[in-house]
Amino acid sequence: MVQGSAADWALLMLAALRRTIAEAGMRAELVFFQHDEVIVHCPAEEAQAVALAVREAGDLAGRIAFGETPVRFPFTTAVVECYADAK
């Protein structure tokens, strides 16, 4: 049950993130997703907006999948120059 719910949440989060990126006309691209890690490649000037979009997509996915709940789905975001530096 938990694994399936997590997978549903992740798909909703990725869909919301892709929609936000497209609607904002950003040049950002999703390049990696596995379990609880998302890597988005973007120009430096979009980095903060993308980090915010990731957090908002997680919140939206939680509301869609589970309704209004006190449970939160936070993301820790890191803006880095090199993929190897992302933690």
C-alpha cells in the first residue's frame, strides 16, 4: 500500500512540475528521477523558480492523492553547478 501510494504521489508531482515548467515558458528540463530524487537542469536565472516549483508540485501532489491532510511532503532542494554536487 505505501509503495503504491508513493508511486502515485511521485507521478502526480512530476506531472505538476512539468506543467509548471511548460506554462512558465522555462527552459528547465527534468533529467533524472528515482525514488525521492529529482534533478532538473536549468539556466542559473531559473534556478530559484524551479526550486520553488518542485516544492509546490510536491504539495499539490499530496493534496490530489491524499486530500487535505496534516501530512506534508517536503522537498529539500539544492541549487548546484554540477550534478555530482547535488545532495
